[in-house]
Amino acid sequence: MREVPPTAGLPLCWRDLLAKDPRSLDGRLADFLGTPRLRVECSGTAALVVALTALKRRSARHRVIVPAYTCPLVAMAVLHCGLTPVPCDVRSGDFQFDPGTLARLCDEKALAVIPTHLGGRIADLGPVRETARLAGAAVIEDAAQALGAFRHDNLQKEASEFVFYSLAVGKGLTIYEGGVLVFREEELRQDLDRASMEVSTQRPGQELLRCLQLTGYASLYRPRALRLVYGGPLRRALKRGNLIEAVGDDFSGPIPLHRVSGWRRAVGGNAAQRLPAFLRALRSQALQRLGRLTTIQGVSVLGSSAAGQGTWPFFMVLMPTARARDAALKNLWGAGLGVSRLYIHALADYPYLAGLLEQADAPHARDLAARLLTVSNSPWLEEAEFDHVVLALASAAVSA
């Protein structure tokens, strides 16, 4: 039996584990991203914490505007820094900020705005940057799921203050858990160094665990092994009706913050050499399969703005109704075909965030949470399996 992962992660090979230069990850990612200024942290969340900590030292502002439909870890990072997460509703049927709502929320107390390149799709940053500029707020791009995405406006003079990426499992290149923070101004380097030293201390036990987990990933990130280590826990969570656990949205514990070892950096640097070819192959496969999804009556696939070229770890499929989405998931989620959900709730509806966010109405975010499902773009999803997924989606869209 096989299990297709819900996202297309870059498999490791045994040669990656033979450590070489631990600095190779930083250098290869800097070349890949076209920037001389980046930091490697222990997670994308840690990278965001470092950026917010540096900004907080420069300003008395305390509000951080985030999409009302995004990873709960974004809000957790804001809270960790002693700041106030402010959910901003998204556009109808889309993951990007609603411009009018953003303009209303972005005031003199706004420290930062965090737009998200969700699922590797490129957000339109022009209106976001202009709104933030008028309010005197920084822009921190959440590109956790978009390592390798390309923006046509990626000129240094127009860049956001920060961009962070994730190197977690399923995000393309991985060191099991890791993050990258890119910053615009050289003068920020010392502030970021101090912030990183403050929040990320030496924790040998935590780093040893990550090394063991990365070794396990190298061994088990294969279709047959995933049936046991991913598929089994998923189906048990679904049987109990624990959807937050099923998608891995349970982030109620403290954020792990520690230094990344030289060995994990070296492993990531070795694997990074294969990343460009891997992303090109994913894009080719996605473009071949995209049309078959978009021809399903009543179904749409969330796309990028015209500002650049995104990555394709999975397809974000918006069903016509919540009932249709649930009907599709009844047949596909847990079937080993890489169909899943992204985030179970809009931010304000997670129990562990209750009372911790600034109150805001977010009907479009709740609608997105109710109708969205994801289809893996893993190369392990075979044509016959993809055909089965398309037929199941079409049947659910028509009957529900």
C-alpha cells in the first residue's frame, strides 16, 4: 500500500547526510534567492519571531496585521513577542487581504503587516506595501510555503522589509524544521543578530531530536513508509473527529527556539543543489494537471497574481459549497491520495487562540475555511490516482 503526501517535499538521499560545509546552506540559498542578506533559524516561525523582535525594539507600536485565514503559528509568533495579532479578512474566494479592511486596520499603532504567499501562490503586494507605507508599518512577507517563487517586482528598492521561508517537512527543501529570514536593509543585520541571540539559545537536546527526525525523514519519506508514519496517525485522528490534529494545526504549546547545528545546515546545503530541478518538474506537472481541475463545474483553483511565478507544492481547490467540500473529503481524505485540508478554521475560531486576538469580523476567511481542500502535487501521485481525485471532486461538486 502507498501513501501520497499532501504536499510535494524534496526527498533526501543518503549522500545528503554526509556532512560537508555547514555554511553551504546559507550560501546556496542566498544564490538561489538572489540576496546577500539572510539568516537561517530553527523554523519559519522562529524567523518571524526574530524579525518581530527586531522591529519591536525600534518602535512603540504593538499591532501586527495578519490574514484572518493563515497558519495559526503566525498569530502564535506575534503573541510570543508580546504584540497583538489583528486578523484582517481576505477577499471573497481568495487568500489575499481585502484592501478596504486592510486600509481600515492599518493605523498609527500598526507595527507590521504580514501578507501570505499561500500554497506557493504569489500575493499581490503592491496595495499591501502602499497601505503599510502610508501607515509607517513594515511588511513581512510570509513565504513559508513558497520557497522558490519568483516575483517580477523583486527589486531591492521595492522589496519588503522582511521575507521568511520555511524549511519544514513538506515545504520543498527541508532540514526537518528550519527557517530562512531575508531582509532588505544591511543596517538591520546587527538588530537581527541581537534578536536571534536573545530568542534562540543553545538547546542541545532539542537539536539532537531534530537531527534524529531529519535522519528519519531521509529514510521514511517514501510512499510505502508514509503509509505507516503519516497515513496511520491521520486516519486515527479522522476516526476520532479531531480535524485539527489531522492537519497538524495543534500549535497550543510553546514555540521551539534554538540554534541549528552545522550538520543539519550541511544536509540542507547538499539537498539544495537539487531544488531548482525539482521545482521545475513540479511546475511542469502542475501546469499539465491544472486544467483538469479548473474544468470541473463549480470548482476553482486559487492562483497567483500577475506579479510573478509561484511554486506548486499542492493545489488549493475551492469547492462550490461547504457541503460539496465535505462530500469530497468523505471519499478522499484518508484514502492515501494526497487530498487534505489546509487550515481547519479562520484564525479567530481556533480554541487555543480564543481571547488572544483583536476582535474582527472575517466572513470571507470563514467561507474559505469551509470550502477549501488541497490536492497534492507530489510526483508520487500517479496519473490514474489523479484521475480518480478529479472524478471524485466532480461528483461531489454536482451532487452536493
